[in-house]
Amino acid sequence: MRRIALAALAVSLASGCASREALWRYREEGTFGDGAPPLHAEPIGEGAEYRLVAASLGEADLSVERSVAAVGDAPVRVDLGRVRLRSASGEELPLVRACLLEAAPRCTAGGASRGFVATLSPGEVVRFRADFGPVDGLGPDRAPNPEVLKLTLSEEGVYVGGRLQPVTVVLERVPAR
């Protein structure tokens, strides 16, 4: 019986790290993109590049996928749990899960994700995802929820050469066609 419970837990964690079907996609505010990757890219510090790869709202949570590349000689560390997402009113959405996207994705629960660190060697790239929620895409009148039409992502866990390199990106929902 215990093996069945452990197997069910493993399947549930694996499904939490699997990709989801997006109901809405986001783009960087002020751009004309359709939400296709990358949404945002910028050099940070002296030797790293940050990319916001994708942002999408699924049935119950909002996922933000990012990557960091170590392009110089400085050591690069990424604390996957030090990320914030704020709604249009400024309310912080709870971090539910942080995932390191490797050949076999590794995830940790939101509350335990601070300290879930990836260390990069020169030339290495790490992809990671944060899931926030629960998020309701529709308001009480079944119209799009105005709280999730515009979001602010604050990355507070990327260190280059031991120095914090914060990144902030404002996102807007891609208009329906």
C-alpha cells in the first residue's frame, strides 16, 4: 500500500512539472509580439544573459518559463524560488511550484523553493519554470479577469559574480484574434 501511495505522489509531482495547455499567452508590455518565445532578453551583470522564454495562463495556474546563460567567466547562480509575480492591482500571486527543466524536470513546492539553486559553469544554460496560482482567468461575470490582463514579473534570484542582478518585466495578455 505504501508503494502505491509513493508511486501516486511521484506521478503527481511529475505531472506538476509537465507542460500544460495554455488558455492565454503573454508578451512583454509595449511590444507587438504574439507571445512566441523569447518574450524578453537582456544581458545581466558581467557575464550572463537572462531570457523570459514564455508566460501562459492554464486552467488553474500561471506559468513563467525563463532561462539564464553563463556567457562570461563569472560564476552564475540562480535561486529558482526567488521570483515574484504581481497582478494588475499589485497583489502578489502565490508561488506554487519551481521547476528546473532538465532532461528529467525537478520541481519543488512553492514554499520550499527558496534555496533551490542551480549553479552554472561558463557556457552553460539553465531553463526553469515557476507556477503561480491558483489563478482564475475569468471574472465573476465570465469576462476576462482584469487582475491577470497585466502582470509584473520580478526575478530576484540571479547572481552573477556573487552580486544580485534583479530583472523586472511587465507582461500583458496577448489579444484574442
